[in-house]
Amino acid sequence: MAWALIHAGWMHLLLALINAHDWTMRYVTTFSTEVFSLLNSIIYFHKAVQELQRAHDDLSFAAFLYAIIGAIGSMLVAIGLSTAEEWRPLFHRYVRMGLTEYAAAISIIIFIGMPHVGELASLDRSTLHVSKSFRPSDPDRSMFFVQFWHLPVGWIFAAIIPGFIITILFFFDHEVSSIICTIDRYGTKKPGGFAWDIALLGMTTTLCGILGIPPANGLLPQAPLHSESLMHDEKEEILISVDGEEKVEHRNVKRVYEQRWSAFLHAGAILVFVSPPFQHVLGLTPTSVLAGLFMFMGEQSLSVNPILYRFFHLLTPRSELPPLPVDVKGYRGVHLYTITQIVVTVVIFIVTLTKAAPVFPVLVIILVPIRLLLMNRFWNRETLRFVDAWACRRGTPEDDKDLLADGVNEKTGTNPRPLRETLGNV
């Protein structure tokens, strides 16, 4: 594993040096990013189920039932507190903001303490395993770093393959997370530092390989969750024209408070809790609370995924569906597009449960050329223009094709407008 992560590290640095974001993600559409986001949500829910399965195997039946209650309860409390900004006029504004921003942390603290109250204290429980001394948690290791230089040269070069797969996964995960947490609704002003982020990720991945620990890169749905917690109202001056006169209008808009303090404090808190005195506190966390946290994170990722809302349209009577743009002829194509995304996601998730799991990032990448080269043969252009768009820039692939066709037609002197538009104007 050490050499796979070391290879992944220099590959990340190479991607950052050549600014791979500009010439790779420009071809990615929301079809692929929505599938990847849905896959992450499913994986989080699956991890929660796995934690509860372990609780079923290790605990008494009564303790297992409470583990289910603790998992679902911690998720529901976190979801409820995350909506505290909507509780106006209840509580002061800063209190509501604090409840919203630290919803998950508050819920975790509540359900860490609850098993120690009353008759619940007599139940057996499964808690997080932590080290009680400053030494590797693996009893077979006497030092923190891995002696990776002892591996035969042949295996060092063979580790390039898993390193490449890890790089694909991390690069795509980070890019999608960055896109989701900087979409228009967050009103971010500062440009994204994709290359710097990938370079930092490469260095941390290399460090994890040298230390012999799993690489830490879990950005979905933490990134949009962080952006949501930093949303605030801001007054903006807009110039409008009224009867030929320009007037200044003040409007309240929602923006993300762009700063570095929250990320810095989060990183500091992580360093604090890996120290032995605070690791003991961390060891009091029941694994059922961890399952609840997984479910909360899966719900937060799923709640902002357009696939969810289009899935609701599948269950909605035709008479109750919202109107479509004039050029989109019915919901059949939209529903088929949604079903295709769900089926593709389920297939990739099933692959992650098999021995072929390491190749699943490659399957996600393959979706990009499939969308650009094949899907336009099964869906009409206006439907694809309605449900899909470029992930990192404005417009859709169909818009770009129209512009290209218009440019060719201008050079050849032919009419760039479709026949039906010309007849309609007549």
C-alpha cells in the first residue's frame, strides 16, 4: 500500500503542475458528477448498515436495539439542528447559526453521553478503538513509518497501477466536491485553487503511504455541508433601468462567508484528538453514533443531488408535474435519463462490493465519453440540454455543438437555423 500511495502522490503533483483541471474537467458534465455524488451517498448508507451489522454480531439483542435507536436518533437530531436557520424568530440569530453549523457535532455529543444515563448504562456497547499510548495501533509494528524501501523493484513498479486508480478516484472526488461547494447558489467570489488543492492532496497521500495508514480524502458531502454552514445574508447594490433612468436597488442575497478559519480550526481539532489524552474521549464514541454520522452525511449529499428530485417526478402524477420548456417534448426522455443514472449508479455500487472494486473509479470516468458520444443518439438535443450541463462552465454540450455548427454555416453561407424555426417565423 505504501508504494501505491507514493505513486499516487507524485501523480497528483504532476496533475497540479500541468493544471489538469482545465483540460479534463472541461469535458465533464453533470451526468457524471450526479452519478458520482449519488454513489457516495449510497456508500455512506451502506457503511452505516455495516456498522449496525457488527453491532448485531458483537452485542446483546437489547444493546443492538439501542444501537439502532442511537444511529437513527443521531442522524435525525443532526438533520433537525441543521435547519435551525429556519427557526426564526426562535432564539437569537447567532444561536441559530451555531446550531446549524455544529449540528452533527452537537448530535454526536448528545448520543455519546446518552448511553451513560439511567438503565442504559447497564447495556454493553461497542465503541471506537483507539490507542492508549503514543505508538502504532498495529501490534506488529514498532515504528510509525513503513520500511517501503525493502520492497522488490518489480513490486514497486507494479504498485503504479493501483496508484493510478487511486489518483483517478481522488482527483475526480476532489474536483466534483469543489464544483458542488462553489455552485452559483453559494455566490462565491474567489476563484477556485484546484491545482493547489491537488498538490496538497498529493503530499498528504504520500505521507499516509509512508506512515502506513489509509489515505484520508473524504470530501463528499463534507464540502457542500461546510458551504451550507457558512451561508449568510448580504445586501447587494444592483443597477436597474426604470423609464430610461438608472436606479440603485438594494437586494438581500445569500453568499458563503469565504474565510480560512473554519478549515484551520477543524484541522487543529483533528490534531488535538489524535493526541493520547483526547483519544480516550474519542474512544467513548459508540459505533452506532458513527453509523448515524454516516447516514447524516449520506442524507446531506443526497439532499442536494438533482437525481433525487427527478426521481420524485417519476412518482408524481402527470397532471402535477411542473411545466417543461417549450422545446422539451414531454417527461418521457427526462424520466428515462433519470432511470439511466440510477441504474448506472447501482451497477457501479455492485462492482464496489466485488473483487473488481478497485476499478470503479475507471467506470466513473468512462461515463464522460459515453455522455458526449453515445447518449445524444438516444435522447433528443433539447432533453439533454434541459437535464444536463457542463460541470465547470456555463452552457451544455449541445450549446457548444450549435455554436460550432453556426460557425461552419457562416463560412459556407448556409442557414444556421433549423428548418422548423424558419417555418415558424414565416
